[in-house]
Amino acid sequence: MLGSTYGSLTTHSSPARVVACGATPPHTVHGTAVPHTGRPSADGAHADGREPDLDVSGRPLYAPVPDLDRFFRPGAVAVVGASDSEGRPNAEITRQLIAWAGRVGARLHPVNPGRDRVFGLPCHTSVSDLPEQVDLAVLLVADPVPVIEELAEAKVRFAVAFASGFAETGAAGAAAQDRLAEAVARTGIRLLGPNTNLNAFESFREDLDGPAIALITQSGHQGRPVFSLQELGIRLSHWAPTGNEADLETADFLSYFASRPEVGAIAAYVEGFKDGRGFLLAADRAARNKVPVVAVKVGRTEAGARTAASHTGKLTGADAVVDAAMRQFGVIRVDGLDELQDTAALLARARTPTADGVAVYSISGGTGAHFADLATAAGLRLPTLGRAKQDELHQWIPDYLSVANPVDSGGHPVGDRRGRKIVDAILADPSIGVLICPITGPFPPLSDKLAQDLVDAAEATDKLVCVVWGSPVGTEDAYRRTLLGSRRVATFRTFANCVTAVRAHLEHHRFTAAYRSPFDGAPRTPSPAARKAQDLMRPGQQLSEHAAKQLLRAYGIRVPREQLVTSAAAAVRAAGLVGYPVVLKASAPHLAHKTELGLVRTGLTSASQVRDTYRELTDTARHEGIELDGVLVCQMVERGVEMVVGVTPDALFGPTVTVGLGGVLVEVLRDTAVGVPPFGEDRARAMLGELRGRALLDGVRGAPPADVDALVEVVLRVQRMALELSGELAELDINPLMVLPRGQGAVALDALAVCH
């Protein structure tokens, strides 16, 4: 049994590689608001005097849900810079806002000192002249900063800035955006933008029912495919085009949407994050509330990251870290906008699965086999139907056709009463939670009857029924009327999107069923180990291996028996105490890659070898101009699996923890997995499962299974170190960490540490 979620601190010792850095400013959730109390201050304390909810590293553990009701449904709206001059952009925007205000029941007040009326409405010279307090001000001005103070005096709660030319344009624009953000923070107004658009004020269909999709985009055009789902009968409730996020950001809308009862799923197009911690807290809220989040996150490639930065001025973040963060908190990452719309649509509407088994039913053996291959390769489980169920299906399907799963009807049975009986029989199997029927093309009247049977069966069951309509035309009645007219059947146009969405559906429900927020158990006060570790830090230096191992010892990570010596005679005595065979290593701050420099010798079995080797190492160091603080005489540990565990800083998320295959393999295979603190034991084990070389830990070619529990414990202890020493520790590299056979623990054989 492991210790605490973040690594218990019982006694152990071991060698490792560690890097330490100077103080990092506490991460605050910029732009979050506490309903009825105000937003947290810069140090995390709440405006009403409540104690701050911060972890041991000074970062927030709680993200209040911003009260955005009056943003999306204001009672009164001011349009600053309103115009009705035909052909001018402001006129068209004003016209659209007037129409939107009418739809949501808001009173709209144009503001423009150069006009008496705009589109027949009385126009006011300034916000201070408005006849009533407004909830939302839309700023159609090139520089919104001078208007912010005026809005604050009028007690306007929300503002939208459409203007561009800010952080997306470079250093000068970023400085202008900083001034805007400072004005907003100073006044307490919540701002959407700049560099945003009218998507928040679109016309949403009111005739659709069921759980809705809420949409968040940093590029308006990229949300169009999801918005268009309304034409296929899928409800949308909100659209937040966040733009440059000088104040309100993706995380704010994610928290808000995850708390709305009408929202069944959140779809997001993200170019970059303003605050990594804020995103984690928002994703945590969605996971707690079991609201699925599906996201396209650009920046997988250097070109994509560069383009995203120029578009909204955002940090895209190291993609492996972003990927890990999303995985930890159950955010479903997809690559294409077609996947985004199909996956979000399914997750918004599908009920909790009763089983994770998938049945594939088709009228063609080739179609069924093809789809089964794709589904199995994606990790979906296609259980073989039992003999009794197969016998039942063969009442209606010829005996020469396979009904084991996939089920092949051969075509003819779907045209009569047998068709519905086959579908009902498959859905009745307790091992099946999802039925997928690929229809590769229209073939009336059979395809019409099959589509209707699937729709009718879906209405009579709690299980998910999916159809892939393969026709490129898409005008057929069976597709447009029967399938799209159903609120219960999930209809796709491609095999790949169907597989992606069904996998996401099953994984989401598995994830949320077991989800325990890691923020609940995150440490808030330093452990005794942290106080010991503080004394070992050397600001501005890279620690020697010996000092780095002392840091690990403070956190109970096991290192081999070793002594630091400064003479050949002392080396011989130390070898006798440590026990032969031994390893000798040169030790000095700033000394990395000792093996490449010839400063490590292994397998020494006698006093004469130790004496001679000591002299050789010191001579080599002198020749290389390296000033040693001594030579380490270490216990030799040979039998085990070499791993690497470390801490690396990330510009968005702070310290991250890495685990992977160690030794020289870390550089050759780069087989590593990343965890973003805070995380618990389940995530630490999942990180091991993400490694391509995970089988090595299970024992291969006669090797015994490795002590995976001990490895997980080291990962959790390293995480604790990363959290508690975030102000001093920039990087930690334990390589290799020798994971011994099961029950024998893990030993850190080498360590590197650098202090800021």
C-alpha cells in the first residue's frame, strides 16, 4: 500500500538528478470572479477576507464560477460607437446587436456623441448619459482603454472589445493589451476580448430540445462547423469567442458552462492558454460535474504553434504537457473540426452506458469486418456474442452468415419484420452497451426500412445506437428525415468519426465514474522534508550528485550506500564499508555527463582497483579543468529496470513530472510520460501505462517483474518535492532510477540538481 496521494514521507534513501530554481510567482486564476463577493486578489486571498485556497506552492486550489448570466442574458445593453452609416462595419454590427437584443429581451442603447438617433433609437453622448444602468457594453472603438473608467463609474458589469491590433501583432500590441488588462483589473469590469467578434450574439434555435452543446473558440470561423449542428437538430446554448483573453478566458467560460444545467457537453477550439492552472481548475470542475469537454488544441507542430501565437497572442505550451494535462482531467482532445462536432454531439446527447461492449451490425460481411477492424484498433471492445444469442439471431439470419459480432444479416432480413427483431435481440444482450450500424450507401427500400427500425429501437432502449450513413449525397429521406429527425440515434458520415466519438463516450463515463479531484488532497503546508531540503539548496548553482542525493534522501527516496572521499586511502576504506563491488564517480557541482568524460568506473572488486581508479579519476578531472569536491564510492546495484523520473518547468503549468525508460534509452527512445501536479496514485500508474516500453516492468525474457509500487511511490514523492520546492526547484532528473524486482524497492543511482 502506498503512502499519501502525493507521496508519503517515510524513511528511504536513494540517488538522483535534481535541478533547483529561484522563486516563481504564485499562479493566480486571472479574471475569475466570486459571485457576490468579488475576485481573488493577487495573493489568492478573497476580497471578502476569507482565507485563500492555495496549495503549498502558493497556487489556487479553487476556481469560483464567474457569474456570466447577465453577460449572455443582459437586461440592458450599451453599444459604444454605434452607427447606422451604410457600408460602415459599425453599422452592420449595430444592426446585428439590435436584432440580438430583441431576441434575448434586452433594451439596447446606442452611444455616440456625433448622432441623435441610430436606426431609429435615441443615441446618447456617453455611457454616463444612459437612462438606466446597463449590464453589458459593446465597444465599437479602436482603443477601448479610455472607455473602461467611464464604464466602471456607470457600474457596467461586462464589456466586449472587438478591436484588433493587440497581443496578436507583437510587442507593441502586447503592451497595449497589458494596459487594457490593467484597466479592467483595476475597475473590476469583466471584459471579453479584445480581437473578438459577434459569435456570442448569434441567433440560436429555440425549437430544439435536449442537452445542449456550449461552444468556446479563440477563432470564430473555427466554431462554425459546431454552430451549424443546429441545422441537423442538435441544440446549442452558448458561444464564447474569447479572442485575446485580456480578462475573460477559456477557463472562465469552461467553469461557467460546466455549471449550467442545460449544457450536456462543451466543445472548444483552443489556440493557447493564458493561465495553465486556471484551465486545470476549470477542467476539474467539469470532471466533478461529469460534463464532457471536447477540444481541438492547436500547436502540435512548431508551425501550428507559431500561427496560433500570431492569431491570438497566446502561449500554446509544450504539446506533450498540454496533452497530459487534458488527459488527467478528462478533456477529450480531437484533431479535426469534424471530430469536434461529431464527438461533442454524441457526448451531449448519449446516456450513461450500461456496458462497454460494442456490437457492429451490417448487411454486408465486408462492411462489418472493415468496421470491426477500425473499432478494435481504436481500443473498443467487441465481445463475442454467446451461443444462445447467436442461436436466437439465426432464427432470422441464415446459418452460413456470422452473427458472433460483427453481425452480418446478409441484407434480405432487414426488409421485413425480421429486421427489427434482429436489432432488438442485439440490444437485449447485457454485454452490449453500444450498437453501431454502418450503412455504406442508400439502397431503397431496404435502407429506408433499416434506418426506421434503428430509430424505433433506439427510442425503446437506454443503450446507444449509432449509424454511419456512408452516402456522399446526404439528401436521402432515410438520412435527412429518419436518422437526423431522431433525438436518440447518433448519426455519422464517416467510420473514423464514429469510432472516435464512441470511444470518447465510453472513456468519459469510465473516467468520471472513478474521478476524484486531485485538488482536494493537494498539500497546503510544507512537510518536514521541505524544511530539510531548503538547507540543501544553493542558489545560482548546479548541485553535485552527492548534494542532489541528499535532497532525495530528505524526501525518503532511496539511494545506494555511498561515501564522498577526498583521498585514495579514504576511498579504499569507504569501499570496505559500502561493500564490494563498488562504483567510483567524480563529484563536483556543474558536472554532468560524467560517463562521457571518463569520470565513472563500475564493477571495482579490490582495494588496488579502487586506489588506482581514484587516482585516474582525479587526474582526468584535473586534465579537463574540473575542480572536484571529491569522489563518490557507491554501492553497485545491477539487477533491475532502469527508469528516469524528473521535474521540468513548464511556462504554462509550472513544474511537471516525467517518468520513462532511463539510462541511455531516455535519449535514444524518448519514451516518457508527463504528469501535471497535482495528481494522485491513479495518474502515476496511468503514466506508466502510456510508455511504449511498459512491458519491461512486467518482466521479459525470464527477468522477474519489477517493483512497480516502489516506482509509483518515487513518482509521487518527486511530485511532492516539485510542489513544495516550486520556488527553488526548477528541474529534477533521477537517471537511472533502478527499479528492483518486485518487493525490493527502487534505488536512484544518479542525480543532477541545478538551483536558480
